[in-house]
Amino acid sequence: MKRTTTKRLAAEIMFVVGIGMLTACSSSGSSGSASSSGSASSSGSASSSGSASSSGSASSSGSASSSGSSGLASSSGSSGTSVPTVDILNLANVPALTDIVDGITSGLKAEYGANGIKIDSEDANGDVGVAQTIASQFVGDKPDVIATVATASLQAVLNKTKTIPVMFAAVSDPVTAGAVKSLNGSTGTNVSGIYNVNPIGDVLDLTKEMVPNNNKVGILYNPGESNSVTAMKLAIADAEARHMVIVKAPVNSSNDVESGAQSLIGKVGSIIVIDDTTVVTGQAGVFQVARAAHIPVFTTVEDSVTAGAIVGVGASAKATGEELAQMIIKELKGTKPGDIPLQPEPKADLFVNKTAASATGFTIPASVLSRATVVTDGK
């Protein structure tokens, strides 16, 4: 459902026209005619447009984009009965996140049907300020549930409401993010969701197996994302346990990612793309730089393998979204979010991209191919 001020203006104009018709009919002295016009105004397009305007009242100055809705203009089905409403705030239009949104949407529609639930899904194009604007709009809409994808989206919504049920995904450390006090059990608040399980240790093991003479690994991360800071700390600890060294390349925006990757050349024997929205948004620059230098790129993000990493360990993003949909359905059927235990993301898979390996001048060992869950000939 796209939010535009144009819809609101149209609704207001049509409402005024409807009032004018009522007034004109009333002044003619024909009570039957006035009643007929009133009926048209009540159930006609003016009322329908007003409902659409109400559910999309504020626009985010064009920066936010809509990424799929149920197409319903109001929270009532064709029979006039109320349908549940779910708003989804996604931080960025990247596959690692949009696949989660797709999983949420498909899971909800499988339960309620295409017309049995109202879904408003928007993304902030990687802009935290826009995410905060959308969060304000969603809270003003008062949906049954707000689903968030990525840490910044969750924080934006929680800054606006402590009462509307909030379900999250794509959050590595909800404790540090301030969303929950513990990962164990239910929260007792308006929040629940699925947290990431970082497979960085497994990825480091793969780098040792596949690049045996390498003990220095480069990782790009955004120090402004609590999610990424936590992931970096874990990577350093896991690397030390394996007698490896992490070379950090901090980046503040997706525009810095390619130059960040360039800064690692000559210092490391491999690069790992971690679950960092800033880095994943600009990861094409990492693959380009690494291939030119014949340095293999590993990842903890499923979709980064399809995009150009040679090997990755991670959970399916769509499966994560489908699991979150089931948690949302529980809430819609009466279970309070604070009584729904937090869940880890689905079991990680081993992904291999033979095309990317070949482009890097690297051959995937048979021992790795035999263990792979998914083998792709992606980019």
C-alpha cells in the first residue's frame, strides 16, 4: 500500500463534493432525494478513499518505498467484516531483508488468504531517518501488529510505541539493541521475534579449510550498527580461538564499502561479508575488488552467496520470514507477544557459488561441495 499525500487530498476533495451533494439535495426540499444521496456518500468512493487515506496518512517525503501490500484499501473485507492488519517496516531493499518480508507476507496470506488480511509493507531504503518516519506513520495507523526487519527498524518502532505488538527478524543482538532483556523465554512486553544465530565460527573454519595458508581475514562493518559491533566482537573472539587474525575495515555508509574492501587488499588472504545491512547493500563493490585481486569472499548471509561470495553459511531468509509469520498469527489469534518465546532463526545451510569461485580463480574443494546444502551458479 503506497502512502501519498495525493490520496489524502483526493479523499478530502471527494468528501467535500459529497457534502455539497447532500446540501444541494436538502435545499431542494426532497427528503427522499437527500436520503439517496446520503446513502451514496456513505458507501461510495468518497468514503472508500477516506478509509485509504486514514491507513496511509503521512508520506515520508518520497524516500520510503512500498514493497508489496495485500491491496486492500481498508481493514474491512468485501463482506464488511474486520480483517487483521499487519504493517511491515523493512530497513533496506536488499535480498537478505526483502526475502524475509516475502516470507512474512506469504506465510500470512497462506493462513488468511489474499483478501483476509491487510498488509502494508514499506522499506526505508537504508535510511534510519526514513525508518523513523515510517515508524511514526505505522504507530499512528494502530495496526494489530508491526513487524520489523533489521535492528534499526526495530529500534525505530520501539521508540514510538510500548503497546502495539511488535515482531522482529534480522536482529543479531536484540539485548544490546534494547529490545529485550534476555534471549531466554518470553519477554513479558509488547515485543517478540526471531534473532540471528551468527555462524561466523563455521565460516572461519571454512576459510582455514579452503585457504590453508591464510590466517588473516578481512571484515567490513558499520561501527554505527550495534548489530555489527556485536558480530565483530564475536568474529574476533572466534578467530583468536583458531589462531587467526581479523583485520577490520569500518565503513559508515554503503558508498564506503568498495573503498573499504580496497583497503584490505594486500593485508588479508580472504574477506568475510557479515550480516551488516550497510555492507550487504554495497557488497557488489566487495566482490569486484576481491575478484580483481583473486581473494575469495566468504559470508554469513545466504543471499550474499547468490550475489557473488564463493561460500557462505547462514539461515534461509525466506524461511525466517515464514517462521515470523507463524508467530504473528499466534498473536493475531489472541496470544500476547510477551507470552510468545523468542526464537532463533532456522538452522543454517552451507551455500556454494561455483561461478563466483571460478571468477575469483578459485576451485571449491570436493570436500566442501559434498557438504553443501545449496550449490548455485549465480553471479
